[in-house]
Amino acid sequence: MLKQIVIRDYAIVESLDLDLEAGMTAITGETGAGKSIMLDALGLCVGDRADARAVKPGAKRADITATFDLEQIPDAIHWLEERELDSGDRDCLLRRVVGADGRSKAFINGTPATLADCAELGEKLVDIHSQHAHQSLLRRGSQRILLDDYAGATELAAEVATHAQQYLDLSAKLERLKNRSAEDHAKRELLLYQVGEIEELGLGENELLDLETEQRQLSNAGFLLESAGACAEGCESLAEQLVKLKQLMNDARHEGEQVQNVRDMLASAEIQLDEARRELDHYSDKLELDPGRLSEVSRRLEQIYDLARKHRVMPEQAHELQERLTAELEELQADDAQLETLEGTIADSLSHYQATAKKLSNARKKAAKRLAERVMVILGSLAMERCQFVIDLTVRDDAVHPAGAESVSFLISTNPGSSPGPLAKIASGGELSRISLALQVAAADSVTAPTMIFDEVDVGIGGAVAEVVGSLLRSLSERAQVLCVTHLPQVAAKGHQQLRVSKSGDDKSVSTTLEVLTAGDRVEEIARMLGGLKITENTRSHAKEILEAS
């Protein structure tokens, strides 16, 4: 519920701190005093647009803060928690600051917020029934929700929405896969050919490097054999010379450390030459002149080079190419298998949707009839007995829709003989307020918002009908906080709390004030509403009688 509203320098209000209570609050005052200013200011907190005219003349900015108690509004608490905007307690503060230049800022629990967020949260907190643009009654979505609530089918409607969204998401995925499948048909055929061609080649992971090494050896086999043999002969010749050199240096006449070093070096050289000669023998044994093998290796390499040129890759990338093309082909083939699986899943999803949507349709049909009849009874008591109210359920063209198989529209005919039409096009402001009141009372067990505001719901009525309007609002206040702007004493007297709006000033400036009335003040205000400017003891007595009866 709305606990408090604080207004600074808004329109003709300089300063206002107002604490509100549960139940029904009547807002009264002279015509032109500004009874709707508080509602307009509250509208700014829940996302209405503003301009520089919202700022009191001479002030730098207008500042409005509305405090809501969320204890009984789990939906709003969840909304705040999802966005990390919760304050840690059960209160929620919506603040709007409008500068003299027309620019404005919005805050939710002290955190900067967008107007869209304020409006989305505001719909969960307050429902303003007046001639303002954001009346929930004019939105088909709200009409559908109200009917589903009345039918006790809120959870069923949520289940329908879940199944529908799942079906639509899966269908969109299937369509993407089908389009992709058609586009990739040629690619799949090409990949099949390319992968088959590479697999037929049977290229090993390191085969290219081994073949190129072998080709070089086979191509140079004659030179390699000749040069290796010559090198081996040279090693033998050098070994013979080293023997002679060792003999010369081993003569006993050579003495000293330096001589011994030379002897060691010559011995080491002899060993190295012997090892080199043996390695050359082993190397030569592996070399052979084999023109047939050379031709075979060359042909194999040419096949690999041709494949690489065909696919515009380097020969050493041929094996990597095979892996990549194989992976692409496997992915396309997996899409084909996924198509079959997805089609089965979609069929199951459609079956679930159709079953739940049928249940929801049956619940809506039964509830629509009961609700329309109840609303007509209440409208009759509100001096609208000649109107016709209809809840139209039209089957949608879409086979699957998150809102169910049918659209819900509230239609009204205010003149006998005319066809019912949408509320926004047929009903006047005063009629719309009374229709909304009738709907909310009829569906009182499932009110759409914890705080409901009715602005001038009693326009064009009086007498006994005014008494009925007051009683209906009082009845509605048992389930929701009700704020009602009224000019009728019969309605105002039904309030648990009454606020009086008054305007004062001179030719240069005017200001509006709003005060909570005491029991004695209420008598005087109700008397003023009954008798005008001249209040007599009779009017006071009548005012007391109305209040006591209420």
C-alpha cells in the first residue's frame, strides 16, 4: 500500500508531507482547488512523462517521493530483487525529480532508474482509475489478466505461456535448421566428395615429411655413395699417418708435460677417425641406387601436391585440411539427426500447449459469463442500467500464442441498440471510472493492484447512486487501499480517512495545501459539500447523520 507521499515545489504545491492509511481515503475540496495534484504527482513516480510546467514557478526543481509498503506484494519484492534494487526492508521508495529545464531523474530505492522501470514496477503497486493515459482497464493485457484472476486460472495461464514460448522457440530453431539444411545441401555434397577424395589418398600424419626426405636421398644416392666412400678412404689414409706421427712422438727422447699432451691428442684423433670411418660404412650400407623407388616416391608426392593445390593450402597442411573438412561434414550430418529429434520434441510441446490452452479456454468462457453478469448488476446500481457490458473471447489466428487460444476484450455499449465496442472508444471518462469500479468490485477477490485510485468516479451521478458508489468503494477497500477524489458527500462520508484540498493566494501566486481531517473537521467539510458556502446547523446535522450512517 501507499504509506506516504512527499511533494516539494510541484505545480502549485510548495510543500506536502502526507501519511496515508489502509482502507478508503476520500479526497475532497472546492472545485479548482487541485484535488488531482497529488494523483498527478504520484503518476510521475510511476513513470509518467513530465515537463518544466511540473515545477512550481520560481523553484529550481520539483521533487516527489512515494513510499510503498511491500509486505503483501511479493511480486514487487521479487521484481526488485531480480534487479538488485531491494532496500533490505519491506518499504520501497519511488522518487522523481523534475528540473526547471524540463529534464527529470527517477530513482528506485535511491538507485537511478529508467521511466520504463518505474512504470513496470508502478503497475504492481498502484492502479489509477481516471482519465489518465495509463489506466490498466484500457489495456487488453490487463483485461485478460483480470479475467484469468477471476477464473482462478492465473497459474494455468502461466503454464500456457510457458508451453507456448517453448513451442515458439523450438519452432524458430527448427526453421533455422531447415533453412540452413537447404542452403548447406550443396556444401554437404561437396564435402562428401572432398572427404572421400582425401580418405582415398590415405595420407598419414607425418607421411609428407618422410617422403620428401626419402626423395632427396634417392635423388642424390650416386653422389652420396661416392662422396661417403671417398671420405672413408681419406679417414683410412689419415689413420695411417697418425700411426707414424704417434711413433715419432713416442720416442723416449721426447720428455715433458707438453709432449704428453700431444701424445694424448694424437691418440684421441686416431679414435675419432676410426669412429667416423665406421659411421660412414653404416651410412653407405643404407644408401642404394633404386630408380623404381624414386619414381614411386615422386608419384606419391605429386598426388599430395596436387591435392594441396586443389584446396589452396600448403602441402604440409594437407592432413589438417582432412581433419577440418571431416569435422564440417560431421556437423552437417549432426544437424540432419537433430532435425528429426527436434521435430519430435516440437510435436510433444504442441500437444502440451493445446491441452493446457483448452483448459484455460474453458475456464475463461465460464468466468467471462459470470463476470459480465455481475458487472451488469453493479452498473445498474451505478445509473448505467441501459448499457451492455460484454467480455468478448475471439479465437486467435495464431495456432500457438503465449496468451492462450483467444484474445480477451471488454466491450461496452452505453446506448440501447448500438453495438458494443472497446472501452477506450465508447466510454467517457466518468463512465470508464464507474465501469472500472464495477469490474474491480465484481472481481474483488483478485484486485489488480494493492493501491487503487479513483478520480471523479461519481461524475454525473448523485443521490442514491452516489450512496451506492460510496458503498462499493468502501467494500473494495476491505481488500485494497482505496483513494478516491470525489465531490459528493455520500461518497466522501464512506471513507475511513478524509483529506481536504484547499487553495490560497493572491494575484501574484497561489498554493495548494492538503490536510488530514479530524472527526470535527469532517463534519464541517461534509456540511460544506452538502450546503455550499453557507453552512447551517441543519447542514451540520445532516453531515453528522451521513457520517454516522457510513
